[in-house]
Amino acid sequence: MTSVLQAQALGKKYGKRWALSDCTIEIPAGHVVGLVGPNGAGKTTLLKLAVGQLEPTTGGITVLGGRPGSTPAQLARVGFVAQDTPVYAALTVAEHLRLGARLNPRWDAALARERSERLGLAPTQRAGKLSGGQRAQLALILGLAKRPELLIMDEPVASLDPLARREFLQGLTEATAEHKLSVVLSSHLVSDLEKVCDYLIVLVDSRVRTAGKIDQLLATHHRLTGPRRDHDRLLTDQQVISTSHTDRQSTIVVRTDSPNHDPTWTVTRLSLEDLVLAYMDTPVENRRAHLEAQR
């Protein structure tokens, strides 16, 4: 499998605090990859390392086979839309596009102009006067028009209203289909990831809890509900992801390729949000052990 990003034992430390620690990850090419995890998992730090905005404290990372941000050619191959969809308030839409053309050797002026016109972004409008959704669309245009091989986006729609989010994601879906680029999209909004992504990575405490094509993940994860019991009574080929108990009932999320034939269990499919929450539900003792190892 060809990878657009590989990291091995990657870490980033700010003073005495580790923002990312011992992260090993591989992101495949040719997919729209959703990167999801709780606050503090290291998602934003990982993405900033991937575009060369930060240097690793430990470990290594390669993007498209090279060191992030190491050369102008490497920079040209990666597009980045940051969490605050950065644009310059005092510049007009046309000035943003001219700046993009000067900074990016592979700039596609026709793409930038066509998308701006289709979205109703008047050339004379200043970015500071645009709505939040329009600013996000302008940032997406700047990322796409540089014609990257990999587009990285960090929570690009987190602050947008539902209509603006839908329009942004529609534009992203159209662009990825048309230009066949690889995308990594970080978001807390699992419903948005489900609309545009075909591959999922769940990152918890800097570690990949699960990764794979979304349809395969949903097909192999199940919720078992039945009389209260310990999960060690399950079949050996059923990987336990999370458990919860009441006085009388147990609910267990498992990963398995085999059907469950025990009639005492009720088996149901998971939504993508159910699956993500199951993997994020890391036992407290595991989190403490991870924090101790960072000190």
C-alpha cells in the first residue's frame, strides 16, 4: 500500500509537556482520510509536523517520500487548510488569488477563478467582510489551486453553521473526485467525516487505536448486548474494544470477522460515531500509564 504520510515514534515537546509522543502512523494514498480523536490526542500537532510548520523532538516523519517542508518542491506538493481557515482580512479575493499564483509554482489560475465565480466570491470583496463559510471556501480554493498531491485540513469546518459546512464538504467532495488527490481531514464532527471520507484513523493519546476503510470497519464491528457477564467468556477471535455494565446487562463492542452464534447475545451494527466512541473510551488506567511514560 502506497503511503502519503509515515511517522515512526514521532514526538513533539513544548517545554516539559509532550503534545505528541511515540506516534507511529501510516496514511494511505488515494483516499479521503478522516483523522479523529479526543482533545489532546495530538492531531493538530501531527498535521503541523506533516506540513513542516513544526520540527519533531523525537522520531521521524516523511510525507510523499520526503521530509516535510524541506524544499520548495516539497512544499508545492502539499496543501494545508488550518483550523482557523487563515485568510488576510484586508486583502480582496482577487488579491488572495494573485498571492497564491506568486507563491505556488503549480498554481491553477483557471481552477481558482472558476471556483470563486461558482461560489459567488466577488473579486473585489475583502476577506474580512466575508462570512465564515465564504472564508472557509476561499481557504479551500487556495489549497486546491496550488494543485497539491496531498491536501491536509485541520478542523476546517468546526466553526461553521450547518449550511456552510454542507457547502464546504460538497466542494471538497467534488474537488477530490475531479483532481484525484489524497486528503487528510481532521474533525470532531464524525457525521461530516462520514459524508466525505472513505478511510478512518482513530488517534488516542498519540497512538492509532484503529485504522482502515470505513465500510470494512463498520462490517467487522458489532455491539453485543445480553445478561451481565465478563468479556473473557467471548470467543477468542472476538477482539473486545469497549465494555459497559449495568446490574443486569452487559454491552460489549467487539471486532470480529466471524458471526456470533451465541443466542444469549443480541447483536447490532454500529454507526461510525458508535465505533469512534468505542475506541476513544480508553480505560483510565491506560491513560495514566501513558502519561507516566511521557514524564
